Amino acid sequence: MFQCSIRVAFLGALVLCAGWGLGQTANVYDLPVTDQLTVNTCSMGEPVTLNGTIHFSYSVTTDSTGVNHFAITAANQLTGVGKNSGLPYVADESDEYDSNNDDPSADVTVELKSDLKPQSGGAGLTLVQSLHIVVDTTGNISAQVVSNATSCGS
């Protein structure tokens, strides 16, 4: 009798865990950033070349009413070089974006703000990357950098 109770409890827990797992998916995508330009608006318009990666991950859950809750994270790891000064920069930042709808996909354009830090003196910048991201409930993800801009200070 005791052994049968343990089996029933174990089976119930297994069914609950499996049910939760069916309602959620997690996916990742790395977007290479190669020789993208932004302009250091704090130093007479010096172009800065950006290289590195933007890592995207997301999960989606569907609630009992059929609404999909997409949680998207974007994290950049970038280096930059001033075209005229040769000044090196780094950016390493992440942010999360949410989209809730009853469609099987989310199509969002967001801004990822990062401190673009000079590595050998000089004023820091704020890098603003406009990102277009499309995700869906079946595990597909695509992303692109729409634009890069800077503002003074970090």
C-alpha cells in the first residue's frame, strides 16, 4: 500500500513538471557585429567602429487564456575604435524586453543602452543600439541592428 502511494505521488509530480515544460520554451541567438559605425558626438563627430556580438535569448509562456508572454534579453559585448584618434572603447550591457500578445510571434524594435567606455582616458559615451527582434513560440529568433547612436556621458 505504501509503495503504491509513493508511485502515485511520483507520477503526479512527473505529470505536473511535464505540463509546465510544455508551456515554456527558451532559445538563443548570437548576432555578430562587424565594422558597424557610430559617431562619437562628444568629440567633433569622430566615427567609432564597433565589433563584437549581441547575444539574444528568450523564453515564452502561454497562460490559460492563450496569451503568449515573451521575455527577450539582449546582451552586447562590443569593442570600438575611434577612426581618427585610435581610442579603444568597450561596451558590455544587457536588458530585458517583454511582449504579451495572443499571436504566435512577437515583432519588437527596442533600444539597448550601453556605457561605451574609453580604455585609455577620455569621456565616456552612451551607445544606443536600435534592435529589431522577431521571436515565435516554435523557437525561431531573428534580430538585426537597425542603428547605432551615441550621446555624451555614461
